Amino acid sequence: MYTTHMRYLHGILKKKKKDITKELNASSEHVIHLTHNDFDAVGSDAIHRLAYGKNDVHTVWSSVGSFPLLFEKISEIPANGRILSITDLGARHGMIPIIKRAKENGWVINWRDHHRWTNEEASNVRHLINSLIISTNQCACGICAQDMLPNNPLAVEIAHVVCDYDLWKKADPRAEQLGIVLQRHKNREHVRDLIMMGVFEDEYTRQEFGSITDEMNQAMRKSEREMQVYGSDQKIIITRMHGFPSETAAYLRKEFNSDIEILVSDNGKISIRSKQPVSHLIAREFRGGGHPEASGGRFQFTWIDKLKLKICKKNRYYEIAAEKSEEILNRMI
């Protein structure tokens, strides 16, 4: 079964490589924007199109997991001075050879990110590329606006709304609505084009918000029914993920005053939220990383782990994660 699964994944990765090569070879835009796939990425893409012109930016949306593969494939394509702008995607192991290959093929690389990098990672990359900006106290869209269009009122407003959602400030109601709407990836281009006009709501986004909110509420209630509570000094909630990780974690914390929330998908992918700035430390224990209050990783499930999660609503990783989380929290306090 493991071999079959790996062959399946290998086939998907090969197809992605072929698709991105064909896509970029056929494109004529001067700027390739390689970015994440959430609201922060959508806002960053809007800033790029305001800065360079909407017809001179080609956007490549990427999950965190697909980023190394897409970066590697782009690096192999002759660029002749085209710009590769990377946003909202952090440092990854093995990226130095990819960067060097991209430079050899004529790519001008600008990288703007708000995830945590080690000093060594930043130093190794900075001298190889045209520009590297890392700022952990704002969202990636905010970095783009400040760097690319600092005196543009629309860019400033877009960054304000996006950062409100991405940094979980919850001060601007426009941010929450658009953040929920973008839980459906099909809405990315619509929202991007909308906010580029200075419009943050229309009939379509209102309808999508209502539909997704109903779906989200059902998902949160399901996670609540399946949750397990751990910890002696701190409350750690671990439960299955049924979508909407940030909203579900916020709901559970509000209802149960938890300190850490870990949401577990059926394939082992996990989403971690914490009151204290320790999410990224917990994530590192499980092949992941991210922000101090919001991170992700992966449990290495066997088929037995998957079966137990489905039937028993938990498996051995729940206690492992709870123990690691409490150890890390106790070191912080």
C-alpha cells in the first residue's frame, strides 16, 4: 500500500512539473509571482498587479508543500532577466541549489516573507538574490505594500484589510468576510480583482460568505464533538480537522478557554494554534513550522493510525503531541 501511495504522489508531482513548465513557457509576462494560496497571498498579488500592471504579472499559487517543487521547476526555465517574486512562502531545506540554478538561468529573485527564518537561512539566501525582506510583525501583503507602493493609498488600505485577517486582529469586518470567502480557492481571482478597484464587498462575496459560513459552522461543531482534552497546567485540545482550521481553533478557544489547539486531518496534516508564542516550536517536532501563534506540520500516519482516527476519533499521535506541547509550554512559562 505504501509503494502504491508513493507512486501516486510521484505521478501528481510529475504532472505539476510538466504543467508549470508549459504554463510559464507560454507566458509573456515579465513578472512571475510565486505565492501562497490564502488571503495574504491574494492581497500580495493585488499589490504586484498595481505596481507592475495587471497584464505584466503571471501568478503561480502554491501550497506550502508544493513550494519546493514549483520553485525548482521554475528555476530550470530560461528567464532572460524576468523577475521571480516570491511572497508569503518561507525558507525551506535544500533551497540554495535551486536559487543558484535560477540565477544561472537569468531569474532576478525578490523574496518578501513574514515567516520566521534563522539568521543562517537569511544570510545564505540574501547574498544570492536581488532582494530579501523578512518582517514577522506584519503580513506578507503589508511587506509588499510598504516596499513596492509605500505612497499608494489603495495599496495601504488593501494591506490594512489583509493584515487584519492574517494576523487575526479582528478589527475590520471586511477582513473577516473576505477571509472566509477565500476558504474556497476558486474565489481568489475574483477577490483580487475586486480589491484592486478599492471594493471589498459585492453581491457575489456576500452570497459566498453566507454559504461558506453555514458550512464552516457545521465543520466547527463536528470538530467540537470529536475533541480530546489534554494537559495538567494548560488546556490542550486536539481534534479532527473538517476544514477552516483558524476559525475552528478560535471557536474552540473561545468556548473552552484552551491554551493550544491542534487540528488533525485524515492524512496526518496538522494545524496548530496557541495563546503563547510556541506554535512554531511544536510544529518543528512534527516536520513543520510557521508563526509563533499559528503553524502547521504533519504526523507520519501509518494505515493503522488513519483507521484509528476514523473509528476512535484519535490515535497515538494525540498523546505524543499533547506531551510535546506541554513540555514546550512549561519551558516558556
